[in-house]
Amino acid sequence: MIDFITQAVRENGNGAPHSIEFVGTSDWTVVSADPTNPFVYNHDAAVARIAELQADYTATQYQRNRQPEYPSLATLADALYWSNQGDNTKLDEYYAACAAVKAKYPKPEVN
């Protein structure tokens, strides 16, 4: 959540140097680094952007779950080599392993 806040404040600010002081994980205060060049941002727009970032993160959780369980690219390279030699056994196994991961972590339906 803190990364989302940092990104949203930066995107909705005027670019002046600043820091963000966090109170817990969902409340913050923006402090200008230079009093002669205050950091100005739209708080409501930042809050809305945080909600968008959180929704995008949640919607792509299945991708982060899948990544460590997919077979390696080395396994794919070996399977492609053997497929080129006329033996598709390893390539079929690779595709089956990918399909199993996709079935375990299905992509959510978009409304």
C-alpha cells in the first residue's frame, strides 16, 4: 500500500522535492523538501489513483502466483531442441505443466 501511496502522490503532484511521512500503512503526510518551492498535489486524485493501483494489483495476483510455478525457460529450450529432433514428448510435457499452472491459478473473469 505504501508503494501505491508514493506513486499516486508523485503522479498527482507538481514535481517539487518532497518526502512522505507514513502513519501506519494507509495515512500519510507530504512534507516539502524546500519551503520556497512547496510540493502541491491533489489529495482526492491521489486517493482515487491509490484505489486504481490496488485494484490493478489485485486483478493481476494470479500472474504473481503462476510465475514461480511455471517450468523454466531451460526446460522449454530443451523441449524445443528435442522437438526439432523429432521427439515432441518433452514439449508436450512442458505445455501440460504450463496448462496445470494456469488451471491452478485461473485468470479472473473481467466484468
